[in-house]
Amino acid sequence: MFTWKKGMHAGVSFVLAATLLAGCSGGTNNTPSTNPGNTGASTGNQETGEQEPVSIKMFAGLYNEIPDMNNEYWTEWERMTNSKLDVEWVPSGDLNAKLDLMLASGDLPEVVAYQFNNRPTFLRAIKNGAFWDLTDFLGDMSDYPNLRDNLAEDALKYLSVDGRVYGLPRSRSRIDGGIKIRQDWLEQLDLPVPTTFDEYEETLKQIVDADLDGNGRRDTVGLLYVNDPFAAFQVGFGLFDPTYNDEGGLITPRLTPQGIEMTAWFRSLYEQGLMSQEFAVMKESQAEELFKTNRAASYGRPIWWDYDFEEAMRMSGQEDAKILNLHLQGPAGDAVALETGVAGGFYISKKVPEEKVWRLLDYFELTASQEVSDFSYYGIEGVHYTEEDGQKILTDQGAKEVNTTSKGVGVLTYNKYGKVISASGDKAYNDAKIEQVGHFDEVGKISPNTYTATETWINTWPKYESEFNNMYTKAVVGQITMEEFEAHVDMLNNLPDMKEAYQTMAEAYENFHNQ
């Protein structure tokens, strides 16, 4: 056993790995010639001169119904950005598998929109030259004022690999996910709002035991837990605080003492029947359906979905449904996780000719303008939204056409409350939601997994990840003892190649903060 040493600030997040990419074509000489003439798109103006619309073949995530690219929203988007889009919409749950297949075959579209930029197979593709290095194209950013001025702090830094920029950010707010609980159920049972993990556990027990649906069975799910620990719980247990081994290597969070402590807590919840019993095989869509149909008390998902969740709950028979996002205190402090403000990025395939790279950059510069970003949230006035008391509210057509999916083809500006407020909610609803979670930005922590997934780590962790996940599941469901789980973690941490990977991650962590 070695001694654990804790440092300060955020620690390396657990990296989800997949089958390693077996080679990827593409050269490494990415130095572009001087921009042959900015089209004027970088001004953010709707009109982009006399150039023909730029055609773009793109891979992007699907989070709603497949959009009609000829509807009023997309017609206006293409007019504002002087583009013609040909998008392969891939269901969010299939993104990783589909992209891995494309990377292995080398058959990439012109642009890949992908949020898991730290995933090993994707990082390997970048390092093997599958995408353009955009660093020299962007230069001092003077030709791209929207990309320079309208993004989250360190946005391009989070998308860099070995100090070079390969992607343009998918801007999202830092405040994103919340530990949700049914506030109406708390009120119905006269329960106080929990403020600590212990109180939260007791609250789940009270709700599960209450038989709220009156069917005589203890079948209400307490915590809807799906596959991986929700980030807020990890923060509460201190997994985002760096932990070093005796050699000064930065240990991956799930393999720290804090990670073991968190595993034991989930084991206790599972044993008491307070969390989803099928968590290891449950899909996110299944969990969401349980929550929306009043069969679960707590769930960790984006805050801006609260309004739509509540509407679905009311349609399922609970007219007073109301969701509260909790601010809990864990053993290590505030259980609040923040995003970087960058939900992955847009990557340009190296197969795209250099002259077209400039056109694509102009397109993305336009999408980072305030005008296009405002449109992405609300669409066309009188068609997609109306305005009441200074608050834009989506119409029925707006709710159908303006959604998570419709924001997936452009950079957009950084919006602090972009993933807090609902475009379907009125001003009073959104003001109350901001008051509920606005302070998250001051107390939360960010996982630095986007800048500590080194080449050594990419080569090492996939060899052990599947076995670790299996042992973690067995520990939670009680098929092995916690001592057996801890011994497995200790074994992994003492493997020579893991120790080497930890050294490189410590260096990457330090380098990021010294840039």
C-alpha cells in the first residue's frame, strides 16, 4: 500500500475508454497559408456578401426528434449563416459507437460535432492526424472577434491537445446539471429540504417507504442512478480534488480513497433499495421515462429540462409536480459540479481542402455571434416565440423546432444561464430557477478531465477499465466485499504502467494551469 496525498483544486476525472483506434490516415503538416480573404462573416452580420452558401456535411448528436431541415427554423439558420447543411443526426446514446466506426474506417464527414473530446479513441484520432490543427488558422484571433470575445474563459484551451487547438467549442453554460428532487413530494410528506448527504439518504428512505402511488408496493425509485456516479456526488466526496501517490503521480478520481468512500455510500443506498436496482444496464432514456412518469424521487440531469419534466409529470397525473435542484454538502464540501463552458467541440476533417477550412471557420465565427446565438435559443419572433414581460416564450411550433438538437451545429456565445432557464417557461418561472441555482457558479468545481488525458493514460487505462467497472458494479450490488474492491483498486494503482500514466497526468495538470 502507498500513502495517499491530497492536493488542492480539481482532480482528474475518470476517463471513459473504448476500443483503441487502429490507425487513422491523415498528415501532420497542418500549417495553413495566410487567410486568402476573410469573407466578412466574422463580423457577425447576417449578410455574408455575394459568396455562395458554404455546404457542410456534419456529424452531430440527436437529442429530440429528427428535425425537418426545410422547416422555418432551419431555413432561417442557413440564411443567417450563409450555409447549406447536410447533417447526419446520430442519437446521443449511439454517438460513441458510431464515431468509433467512422474513425476506424477513415470515412469522416467534413465536420464532426462531438462532446466527449477527452475520450481515448477520439484523442488518438486527433494525434494521428484525422483533423485539422486550427492553431495557425486562428492566429491572434483578430479575424475572429466572436470566437475571441464571446466564449467561456479558457474555451480553446480546454479543446487543445499538446498545446494545439483542434476544435471550436460547443458553448454551454458552466451551470448545467443538478441533483433533482420532487419538491411537491417533500411538501406532501412534510419533509424538510435535505442539505447534507445523510439528510438526502434519509429523505429518499421516507419517500420510498411512503407508497405515494398507493399500490401497496415499495416500488418508487429513490435515486435514478445510471451507469456512472453523477458529477455532483463525485464533487461532494472530493473526487475533483487532486490526489497524488508517493511518486507525485495524479491518481484518477475513481481509484482514490474518496472514490472508495463514494462506492461504499452507493452500496448502502442500493442495499436499502434507495436507488435504481438495474442501474448497471439501465439506459438514460429509460431513467428519464421513470422520472417523467412519477416513479422516481431524484435524478441528476440538466437544470433547463425541469420545466419539460414537470409538464410530463403533470400529464402523467400529478398536477402539482415541482422539481427542486438541491445544494447538498458531502464529506468534502459542496456537492456542485460545473462544466467548463465547453461541451466538446467542432472538428474539421483533414480531408477538407485548406481553402474550405477558411470558409468553415467563417461559418463558425458567425455562429458565435450574439445574433445567431439568440436565434438558436428562441427562433423567429411571432413564429417560434412571443414576448411577455420581457421574457421570450416558445410557441408550440417553437417548442417543436427549437430544442437541444437545434443548438448542435454552431458554436454559440457563452451564456451563464443558458442551461438553467427554459425557453418554454415564463419569466417568473425562470427567475425562480435562477435564484435557486445561480450561486452554483461560485461554489462548484470543474473536472479537469479534458486536459489530463495524456497519451500514456490513453494507452494504459483501456486495458483495465472493463474489469474495474465490473468490480465497481459488484461492490455496489454486494457481490463482493468492500475489502475486495479496495484490494482491486490498490492493485491497479500499483501497476507500473498506471504509475507512469499518473506521472504524465500530473504534468498535464500542472502545464494546463501554467499556460
